[in-house]
Amino acid sequence: MTRTTPALLLLALSSVLQAQMPGLTPPTPPPSPVPVVTSYPDTPSGKLLKEVKEHAQVVARVEQLCDQIGPRLTGSEQLRKAQRWAMEEMKRFGAENVHEEAYDFGLAWTRGVDSARLLSHNGLRFRVDQLAWTPATKGAVQGELVLVDARNLEELQAFKGKLKGKILLRSNPFDKRPPLPRRGGMDFAAYMAEQAAMTQFLLDEGALASLSMSGRKNGLNFTSGGTGRDPKKAALPTGYVPQEPYKMLLRQVAGKEPVRLELNLSGTFSAKPVQAYNVVGEIRGSEKPEEVVIVGAHLDSWDLGVGATDNGTGSSVALEVLRAFQATGLKPKRTLRVILFSGEEQGLLGSHAYAEAHKAELDHVQAVIVDDMGTGMIKGFDLQGRENCRGLMAMAIAPLNDLGVRELSLRTMNGTDHASFDRLGVPAFAAIQEPADYFEGTHHSQMDFPDHIQVDQLVQGAQAMAGTAWELLNMDGRLPHGAVTRPRPAEAPAPAPASTK
């Protein structure tokens, strides 16, 4: 995936777009087979790769995290339980300086029992899931369904005086209209201001709630979060509906008879703001302990499933790096620091807070590598346009070439926690991974369970992260720091369908 806008803005934008008009994720090919390696060289990297291959605990760890603790929404007690578990794992693997670092998060949000049933036509009950951090309906509300597929405030004016007491359908996959012309010079703040104005219009008109269509097929639903964590901020109760019942509703609304629906969205906000936490553990360097390589992943998840591939897999891989170092007894020259972030799904909040809190130390960070795209094997790293890092990164992944780790793309991908460091000039890279049914299936859906883990792919990913980390920890050279000049889009993102990380 290519990301050319700042991470926090893009994630906020994608939440808005997905809530208003979620797009359909294009099909992805089946994952490539993991290369078969029958022997490993008698080198430190070879020992690490062999240890992970023969003794990896990544699958058992994901199962323990997901089956025993479950979904881990930031601000929830379940995430706190997972963080305590992660610290115990780090200590068990011999990590030093194991601790948590807190930051202010805002109000927590807890999903309630969501329901929808038709009061007309076939009387069907169907799945609906509330968009997190949006207000609840006032109990079970009843109203007529109306399609409101306006794409901007100007188009929305056509519905003035027609929405009081109505439940809105805000996605229209059957829309044949040509896309709106882009408005050159409209910056992100202006775009967001228009979105807020559209929401206020719907509230002023007396709409009861809003429904959008999931971007997933075969009954899969999607969850994400509203653009803020303030229940006083203007927002409609909002839910996602799987494609099949949603398209049925569109057909019914297109008919002559009114379509009436009963809808209950019952998520709740915490009474007071809460703090969130990042979990940190490290193996201190033997020669250059002040220099650090960060291996990262986010421990938080959405809550329709149990967060196995997003991102129990990445968190388990990060812990496996610690385990493999401890099991082999290898002592890196630089300090290995593993960080399990929180708040990633709300806009990289945990990694942003960590990078800001440690800004004075970032010159000593050799590199940051992050695993956050599911169970698929790692094929390389996106270099964020850092051509001057290509040579040393090629050296870092050279011992992994036979495992299929070969790609060093200059693409910019800002959708996960490395981006919080990249924006401050640190060489920080996300792993390029096989999709392995991630965006079509498990990602943010109720199917994100350990059953979808592909063992050989996940073990290879653990080998890739451990091997790359070792080489970065021990190479003579330092990866160049500094800002990278990247082309900026001349125009604001058009309010069109989107489905992103």
C-alpha cells in the first residue's frame, strides 16, 4: 500500500470515508509459498533463523493472547490485561528495563449489544455493528429508511426538511454518477470541516442514525472508530451492515413502499478520561548500548473479533525476537528495544506519544522496524523514500534473501506505527507482507481469529524480523537520519470510497 499523506491525518480521513461511503476491497491473490530452507549457516543470523524455525512459539502466543484475553480496544481492561501479560512474557525471555509508559488517551468506549430488524417488508433481523466512539441511539429507535448518498455539503442541501426521524443509508454501491471534480487547494482541515458541517446538518435535520455498508463480502462486517473520543462532539449514532443485507435495504428503499427499521446501537463512553500505555522491554547492547534498534507492533485491536492478525501476530513476532535472542544467548552490540504500542487503531496515538516523549533520544535510534500486516510472510521493507538507506538495509536483509526477504521499495506507507518515527527523521520502516486474506477477510472484521493464521508464513515473518534486527544491531554503519522530501498531493483527497489500514 502507498501512503503519501501524514499518518494521523490519513487515518482520520479513512475513518470518515469508511463511515460515510466505505469502499470495496479489491481481491488479493493467494499468498506466495514460503521458500524452503533446509540448513542455516553457522553465523549469528543463521543461529537466530534456525532457532525461530525449530522452536518458534508465535502461534501458541497468539492463541493465548486471543483465546484467553480476547479483543483489546485501547482504553479497555482487556488491553490492560494483555499489557500485563506482555510484560511477564518479556521478563520470561530475559528482557531488561521492562516497563510501561503512559499517555493521555481520552474517554474509553465499550461496545454494547447492537441489533437491527425490519418493521416492514420481510421483517428480517440482520447484523449491525456500531462505529466505535460514536454515540448510542436512545434505546431501540424506529424510523423510515432513506438513502442519503450526498457526497458533500452542497449535495446534502437537497435533503433539507426530509430527514426528521429517519434512519439514513449513507453508502450507495450502485451509484453511477461520475466522481466529483477535485477542488484544488482544499487542504485536509477544510475537508474535515466540511465533513463536520455535513454531520451537523444531519443532526439539525433530526436524523436518528446512519448506516453504511461494509467493504467486505460474504457476511463480513467492518469496524473502525469515529474521528474523536468526545461524546459531546457532534456525531450521529452510526453502524456498519454487511453487504448482503445492506444491498437488500437499498432495493427495498428503491421500491414504492416505505421501509421501516428498528435499530439499537448501545455503545457507552467511560465517565472519565483514561490513560493508555505502551509496553517496553530491551536487551542492552554490549558495545554501543546508547544506540537502539526498535522492533515494534501494536497490541491494541478492534473488538468484533479477537485481534489475531491485527495485530496479535505482529505483537507475537516482536516477543519472539526477544525469545530467540535469549534462547541463542546472542548479545547484540546495540540495544534491542521491543515496544508494543497501544492506540494504533485510533491514529498511531501510542507511537506518536512515545516518539514525542523520547524526541531528544531519537538521534541514537539506528532504525525502527514494524510488523503490522497480518499473518503473511515478510518480503522486505518500505523505505519511505529513503534512498540513502537502501545500501545498509540491503546488507541487513542479505542473510534473509533465501527466505524470500528481498524487497526494498521506496514507497511511503504511513498507516502504522513506524510513521510516528519517520516524520521525526528516524529511519523507520514497515514490513512488506503477503496479504494472506488480510484485507479481504480478517482485517477489522468479526473473523479476526487465530484460525486464520498460516503457520509457515508467520514463522517466516518472525525469522525476518529477528534476522533484520540482528544485522541492524551489529553492522558498523549507521542509517542516515533526516527529513525526506516527498511529493505532496496538489489537491485534497476526494470524498470517495476508501478502505485502509
